Amino acid sequence: MHAAIEDGEEDAIPAALALLWADQYLDTLWRLEAHLGRHAAQSSPRTASPQVIPASA
């Protein structure tokens, strides 16, 4: 973005903004996924240890 402005490439500014916004959007989705994952892990029931069934003698 800065390079497009500094170089005076006005045609490149919309593409640079789109790239910046896409990067920020994906970062926000990544943080939201991590946040929801923590809540899902906290609210899910804890699974018990698997029970060992003794063999018949």
C-alpha cells in the first residue's frame, strides 16, 4: 500500500487496498476460529477413559 502511494501508482492503490483488506479479514477469521474453538472445548463434555473389558477365562 505504502509503495503504491509513494511511487504514485494510482492504478495499484485499489488492488493494494483489496489485498490489505483480505489479509485483515482472514486474520479476523483466524482469531474468531481460535476464540470459538476455545469455547467449544470448554463446553464439550469430558470423555471418560476407555474402559478395559476383562477377557473371559
